Amino acid sequence: MVGSRFLLDFLDSKCTSYGIKSYVFLLGVILVYHTALSSHVQALKVNCKSKNLSSKYQHCGINPAGVHDLDCFGKRPTSYRCVWKPGNSASEKNYTLIIKQPFLSSSPSRIKHCKAYYTSQTNISEGIDLYEKYNMTAEVFENSASTNCTKSVFRGSPMSLFRCGPPHNVSFSRHSGKLDVSVKWQKEDVEDVQYYSVRYKALGSLSWSKPLVQENGKKCTVENLNSSLVYSVQIQCVTNARCSQCPWSETYTVPAELTTPPVMVNMKDTDIAKTKGRRLISLTWKFPAKELHDSYHVIIGKASGEAPRQRMITTEPEIRLALSYSEYHLNISAVNNASTSPAVSQTIPQREDTPSTGAGMLNVTVHSNTSFTIHWKEDLIKNYVCYSVEWMERGHKAGSMSFYENKYNHRTLTYLPEPLEPLEPYKRYSITLHTRPDKDTCNMKKVNNSESTYGRTHFYSIEGSPLSAPTNLSIYNVSLNSVGLQWLSIPEDDIRGFLLGYIIYCTEYHHGGATTERNITVSNSYELGDLKDGTAYGVQISGFTEAGVGVRSTTILFKTNSQELSNLISVITIFAVIGIVLIFGSPVIKRAKVILWPSIPNPGKSNAMQKIEEPCELELLGSINHLEVEEWDTNSLKIVEKQEVIPASPLPSMLPLLHASDDEEDSTEMTCNWIQGDTGDSTEEIPSDITGKIIPDINRIDPQSSPFTFPCDYTTIEMFQQGIPQSMPARTSVSQDTESDPEDTEWTVVKSGLDYMSQFSTSPILDGKEISTIL
């Protein structure tokens, strides 16, 4: 047990010196000893003057790894303390502190004062008494009973051990390149410290600045600092007779100055579900220097100036507030432990969509310029007893007053408090009533989530007639018996009351110079009717309130349209429409027909058809070209003159050919062409595209057995050439054939329009009975 061995030695010395064995004294010492051990707070203090205990700790030496940095100092002449730092040897350590004061430094064996302290802590903060005139030697032993005992020694004069500081509390404030340092000292140092000094350096710098000295109790200001740098600061007192020791304080780190305000990002005003008269304000912002700030300070208050202004702290750049429909002012600043950024200001405007004020929900009766009564529904007092009323003139600061009411559904406000001004006549005021849930006090305890808006209305202390007339009076849509009127409203400052409507003054001017006037009261109606055609009129307009009619506007003259002019305009309009239709109608109709009803292509006009020009021995018979449409038989061809069919043709690939007539034997050589043209109507001649071409020495063949049969109603020259055998000569001399055998020569007519005729025939093949050879 700590100090047990020392206690036995102490008792033995006492009993030997005095020769007295006092059991009472022994029991008292033991009781004190156990009380000290049980507390584990106060060190055991014993007198060591009669015996030199240092010889028992001769095995303890000074070791850097053991107990070290023993330091003793005093806060006042009768109270000293000693502190030290433990060694690194064992986890559980016991310490013995021995303080000696010899009579003379030259005779250390003669002891004036000797005390021994036993503790498990690293300091003796109370109970050390010293004589100021004698030097002192202090030794601390760590684990003195073990072989690894270490010690630390301190020597000094009690007169030089008076220590003041370090400061108890230090605060910093940076602004405009300056640093304000505020220092608070311990209670025992407040009267002793007269001055203190401050030194600083930029973070990371090796050299300190020259210390600045300031009187205790005043703020020390360091100037010409770089706002963007972080600084290190130390503080100490200035030594004096009562503060012989002034150690430097710990190093304080002062962050950079916040010079930019937060930036407002968004403000959202929404309703709160199932809650009337209160809204949710959601605010978000951002701060460019995120690493420099610790938090945000949000200060909000009512625009009317009613206390309090609530201060809220948040670490996130957003906040939500439950507020009434009043107007609020809000400031947001970024904060660290040394500076506060400039604030961003935000006005939360008054919300206009308050609950309906109709049916007597909220009314005002004005008694004088300093007194008025506000009325509300009777059922409101069943739930609330605390209210607040705000009234304001547009563009001016609002006035407010809170009150308690639990009996009536009205309250008369008299003698409006300063600095509120009396109510002015002809000025429009808005008044708002709020309810408050707290019943112990009707004053606001906080701004957020504190009141709800019941209703809002407007009133005048005294009403007057409008000072000005509606402006920009103009006419439009003039007709035979009506005209449209439009104007701008009277400025609100000139109305001087609640505008009930407008009066239109209409003056009719007759040819004889006489006039007839009539007045019409309207509210937002702009059409003036029941006028005479072709008549001149003059119009004026004015507004009116409950106090009377206001100033008339400037007269506007106009004349209604006459009947003759109206008829003339109608005729001109009709002719104009007809002309437009005639000029632009035909192209439009044609274009519409092309788009809506496209025409079917005519094969005869196709680019695929090509004109074939080759000499023939004989023209087509004129009778074919002059056949009437009604004479055309769709089932057969009429035989003009029978002619024997040519025997099997040496060119089986050719189309069926018709023999030519012998009537043309006097024609030695003729040329006919493929002719393409339109079909024409039924009364015209047969189209030329059904005329044929005469080719000699071509025998008739069956179309179905021929590879030259075409599947469509017309063919191209390319298809025609593909069907002609290569052995067929391009041209045949008619004269040679005529001379050799005039009797047996037969002409076959190849009809280019054969397919065209076949579309009217029920049989695709024409036999000898149905086809006549035309001579």
C-alpha cells in the first residue's frame, strides 16, 4: 500500500523521540491515512523534517524514459503546486514528492521545512506550503519501491514561483484583414495580470511576429493580415511583481477570414397539409468556400419589427420554416470559430391568398386616427385566446400589436404604440389577424412555427372621391348603333376609397347644335349600345366611391356608321370577294384536283411509245380511218372483200397481217408510218393509232402461237424489234414483187391498234370468218 512503509518509519521516530506510546494518536493517524487512501484524490502529506528520507531513495536515478519535467509554481504566496510528466515503464505508477527548504543554501543539512506527498496522480495541485524567504528543492520519485525507480528534481525560490496564466478562455474575430483577440483569465489571475501580449505567424511559418502588448480587459487587434491565410496565435501575460512566471499558452489555430456571402439558390413557398393559415418555406443556398466554414447562422424576424429575431444554426445549406402569411426578413451567414461571412438577405413576401374574408370573417370599424375595432367570427375564441394584429399602408413598415381576448369576438385598439404613426385619411390599409397557440404569454417566443394567419382585409380611416379620371380612354369597333370603350384604371393613390364602379357620360350632338346627355353606370363593361347610326357622340368617364364621384376624363368624339355607307361597304366587299375568286380560284381548283383526284396516265402519251418511220408499199385503206365509232363491231370485223389467206408465213414470229387491197396496184410505192394519237370521242374519226403498216410477203399466223404476241395494250420499239426475226429484210421493194407476180401478190395489213380493237372483242383470236381482208 502507498506510503505504508513511510508511515511506520514516521510512527517509530515519534515514539522514540518522546518515549510516549499514545494509542489515541496512533488511531487518529491510521484513520486519516485510510481516509486519504479511500479518496484517491488528495495526496497523503507527512512531515519529514526529523528524518532524512532521501537516503531511502538513493537507488532512484534520473532517466529520460522515467518521470520527468517536474515544475513547481505558485498562484498566490500561500498556495503552490507541482506538476510532472510520467515515465514509460509501468501502467500503474505511484509517486512520492519530497519538498525541502534548508535554512541556508550553504548548510543543506539544516532543514527548515520538509514535506512528503504520496499520490498516484501526476500533480499536487493543493496543500503545498512554502516559506517565501528560503529556497526550495523538490524531488519526485516514480515507483520508489521497485528497482526501476526514477526521479526528477526542481530547484527554485518561492518568490520567483508566482505564475499567472495561461488564459482561461480565448476568442478570435476576423474582419477586414484584422484579427481581434479577446482573453479571459483564471479567477486567481484576474487581479494579478495587468497586461498581456499576443504573437502570431502564418500557418507553416517558422518565425513568430513581434508580440503585441495590450492592457488586461481590453481587446487586442492585429492588423494587416492576409484574409485568405490561416494563422497560429499564442498568448502570455506580462511579468510583474505578482506574476513572476508568464508561460506562453497553447497554440491556437485561427482559420481564414470568410469574405464572401452565401448565394441563395431557391426559395419555395408551399402549403402545409391539413393546416390553415400557415405555409412551409424551403430555402436552399450554397457557399463557395466549403472547407473554411463550420456552420451557418440563420436569423429571421417579422418585417413589422415585432420581437424576437430568432437565430438558428445549421450545418447544411438548407432550412425549412413553418411561418404565417406575414412578411419576414431573413439573413444567412457562414461561420467558423474566427469569422462570420457577410450575410445574404432574403425577404419572404407577404402571402396574398389568405383565407376568405367574406361573410363577416374579418371586418374593421375605424373610430379615429388612433383607434379602430377589429371583428372576427365568434367560434374563434373557443380555441384561441392570444392574437396578434398587423396593419400597414402599402410601401410602409407594418405596425403590430398582440393581445389577450377570451370573451368577445372583437378587440378595440386604442392609442397605437410608438413609433407607429396615426392613421391617415384617404389612405388604404391592409390589416391581418394572427392566432397564437401559447396561452401563458401572447408575445411571440419564437418566430418559426409560432402563429397562424386567420384572415386579412382592407380599410380606410376616411374615404374620399377619386382625384383623377381613368386614363387612355379610347374607342374601337364602331358600328351602326354601338361602340367599344376601353381605359386604364385610376391609380390607387388617387382613388382614396373603395372603387364601386364607373360612370360613362354620353353626349349626342344634333345637326341644329342641340345636345342630349345620358349617364350610364358600369362596372368593367366596355360596350356602349343603343346609339343612332350616322350620329356624332362625345364620351367621358369617371370613377366613384362611397364618398362620391371623381373627376371626369377628357371628352372623346366619334361618329357611328351610316346605313348608306354600310350598304356601300357590303357591295364593295361582295365584288372584292368575286374578283378574288375569279383571279385565284381556277389555279387553286386545278391544283386541288391534281392533289385530290390524280389523273390516270394515257399510254399513248407515255415516253415509252416511240414513233416508227418505215416505208410501206401501200397506205391503209381510207375506209378504216373513216369508220364511225358506232359502226365498229366489238365482236368481229366486217368483210369488205373476201381474199384468200396467205399460206403459212415463212416468218412465224410476226403478228397477224391483213392483206392489202388490189385497188392500190397503180401505186408503185407508198410510205406509211406508225402514228400515235388520242382516241377521241365517238363522233370523230377512228384514231390514227389504229392505222396499220403494210409489209409484203408476210403470211398470216395465229397470234396465240406466235412469240410476238404482246401482253399489253401498247408496245415499245424495243419490244417490237425483239419480236422481228433477224432474217427479215429491213425494207422490201414493192416494185420488184409487182413486176414478178402481180397476180399473186397479197398485202397483209399489220394493225398497230390490233390490241386496241381486241379489247372490245369477246374472242382474243380472230378467225377467217371474223376478220375481213380489205382489198
